[in-house]
Amino acid sequence: MFKKILIANRGEIAVRIMRTCREMGIQTVAVYSDADAAAAHVLEADEAVLLGESEPSKSYLNINQVIIAAEKTGAEAIHPGYGFLAENPDFAESCETSGITFIGPPSRVIRDLGNKTLARTMMEKAGVPVIPGMLEATTDPALLYQEAERMGYPVLVKAVAGGGGKGMRIVSEQEEMEEACLSAMSEAEKAFGNGSLYLEKCVESPRHVEFQILADQHGNVVHLFERECSIQRRHQKIIEETPSPAMTPSLQDAMGNAALSVALASGYVNAGTVEFLLEPSGQFYFLEVNTRLQVEHPITEMTTGIDLVRLQLEIATGKPLAFKQQDITRRGHAIECRIYAEDPEANFFPSPGLVLLHREPAGPGVRNDCGIYEGFEVPVEYDPILGKLIVMAGTREAARMRMTRALESYVILGIRTIIPFLIDILKSSEFAEGNTYTDFIDHNFRDWTQKMEDADLARIAYVVDEMTSSAKPSATAKERGWPTPWETLRAWKI
């Protein structure tokens, strides 16, 4: 096993990886930018190396600097987390040529599966159902218009590279095509350095269902069941759960076997996720492969009892999987909510700033994967995810109620978060009944505004009052010159 690894990431995922490393007796190296000098992952690590300025291209995306940091500290391997360089084949290749183990699939596999049109072609050959669409990407708008007419509207314009909903547009009619293609091309070029696009037939109101896979270097491949990730804003997930409310034994077998076929057809190694779209009819289609650990991996860990990061490290050292498909079981139901510093009333606009108060929920079946702390300044330069709240219970309804309770006791003051929005989704009858699909938010919460009951305001006002009173116990709010809790609530719109 490795003695020391470098985590080429930040925030909650870097902290989460470090915790497993500590349990395994592995030393960790953090990398950071100027904006993250006091970040949680820097404080958690055994060593930390400054990469450069806050701009991602000058720090977390600087391949050369990350490799130098690993060599300088004697790290034998690099875990990329997710985002940044996690699915960059050039980074994986640089690790390989430098004699540093990349904790993930080989660079060739990342390159092949990162090209969505090539991946679609591979899966068609492997007999995996694929959404009708183009098998070649282009930057020629005329060709895209022609293909859209042939396929029929609505269509989905997609960037051939990258992920996270960037470079993706739904086009319902011909008049929308030009603007959609130009904006998607520009966004993809900025995000991935590749503006090429392709079209898929738009599957209306599907579920987004993915299968966690693990593959070792000896040809053994398993899946760890499905996760449903249908609750999304801007094509990015905010609530995930397992099992999927739509899953049946026969469907699980069919989709699970398809996921294994994807892994075998691509020569996959390490942890990854095969994503599908599931129609109400039960027909499913291959969407893409995420060649990394997913944000939502904790719900799989909660229900299977398997530490995915530990297995990633073991696979990377050449160790075979210690179990077969029939050995894997799961129990209960788990839900994850992503905690973003965003304003849901302003189209989820990022809300960076100083975290004045941070109180995490606790209790049976509650897990917090968090990358912030009280007094931390949430930077403007990076994805605004603060952490993930995960719960597990015996049934879906029990998990839903547990998550609702946990969210209602989660206090983050000083910045806007999506916590009130998540609470309303969890409490909605559509979610409670399991009627989830990728345009769930557009259909049910398009004009959402925050509604807080007096009891909620009183609870938060009490916490704020306790916080401010602890500084000078003998002074009133007016004597301190600070706003009262109620004034604070109005100013922060919470």
C-alpha cells in the first residue's frame, strides 16, 4: 500500500479522501491556491503545497505544478477527486510518464470515454442501448441544424467533452437552434477547451439512473447497484438516492448487466459510474461514463457498507477485488443532499462570503461530508458546493423524514444556501411519492420563493442571539452596536 498520496482537489472531497487515508495509515499531501490557504482540506492534510494563484488554470488545473508537488513531497500516487483534473487524460498520462500512480482508470480509457461520440459508438458495438443521435461531433452549425431536422425536435445539444451540464441545451423548435448551438459551443470551449457539439434525441421527463462500478487490474468487474439522480438544476444533481423508486428486480438486472458490459467493452479499471436515462416505459439508454468517484458516492457506501475510496486505493496498487457480484448486498434507503452556497431565488446564483455560523446536524443514520468551517471565507473562484448531507434509514419514507429533520437543523449563517429549497423538495408530495424525473424542478419549483414559518425564524433567531451574546454576555444587542437577530434574518434573507 502507498505510504503517501497527494490529493489533487479541494473542499469536501479532499477531506473525505484524507479520512480514509488516515484510517489506512497513509500520509496525505494537500495542494491549494492563494484563495484556499486556510481551507479545511489544507488543515486536514499532513502536508500542504501552494500551487499558485486563485485562478484554477494557475493552480488546481496546472498539471505541471501538481506533478512537481507530488515529486517534491515524495507522494507515490495522486487521487484526483472529482472535477478539476479528475477526467483529464493528459493529467493521467503525465502521472503515468512520471512514475506516479494515478488513482483512477488508465489515460487511454479516460480519453476514449471522455469523447462522448466515441463512447456511444463503443456501446452500440457492445449491444448497450444508446439514445438515438449523432456519432460524430462538429463545430459546423449547418450540420447540426440538418441533423436536428432529420431527428425531429426536441433535441439535446451536447458538448462532446466534459460534463456537469456545461455545453448542454434543450432545443424544442428550429428557431431556438442557432442561439443554443452558439452558446453551448462558447461555454464548452471555455470549460473544456473543446467547442465541438453533437445532438441526441431529447428523452422527455426521464429518470437519471446510474450504476456504480468497480473493476480491478485482473479482469474482475462488479456493480454496487444504482443511484437515482433525477433532481437537478441546470443539468446538475442536487438530490440523489438509492435504491431508485422506479427500480424492479428485472430492471436492476438488465441495467446492472449493461453497466458491466460498458466496463468490459472499455477496458475499465478502478471506480466509475455508468449513467443511464430511464423512460417511464422501462426502456433505458446509455448516457455516459464518469471515469472517477462521484459526488454522490456516499449513499452507495451507506447502503452497501463498502468504502469506495479504500477500494480505489487497493485497486490502484494491483490488489484484486475481494468479493464477487453475488457477495454484494445492500440494506435500507439512503438520500444525499448537496449543500451549495447558492441563492435559489436568483436562479441559483453563487453566494460566496464569510461563514459566520456553522452547525451540522447529527443523530442516527446521519453523515456529513463537509469542506467548510465557521469563519471560513467561501471563495468566488470555485464550484460553490460546501458539502453533502447524507442519511440512511430502513425505508425510503423513513429516510425522507430523517433528511427533512436533518436539513431543518442544519444552520449555516452569513451566506445563502439551498437548504430551504431542499427542504421544500423533500416535503413535496411528488417527491414523497417517488415521482422524480430530470425536469422535476422546472415542473414543480420554477417560481420558488422562500417561505419560513414563525417557528423557523424563532429557532434561527435564537441561534443568532446565542452566537452574538457569547461575545459579550453582559451587553444587549443595541449596546454591542450589532443588529438584532431579527434584523440579521431580514438582511440575510434567511
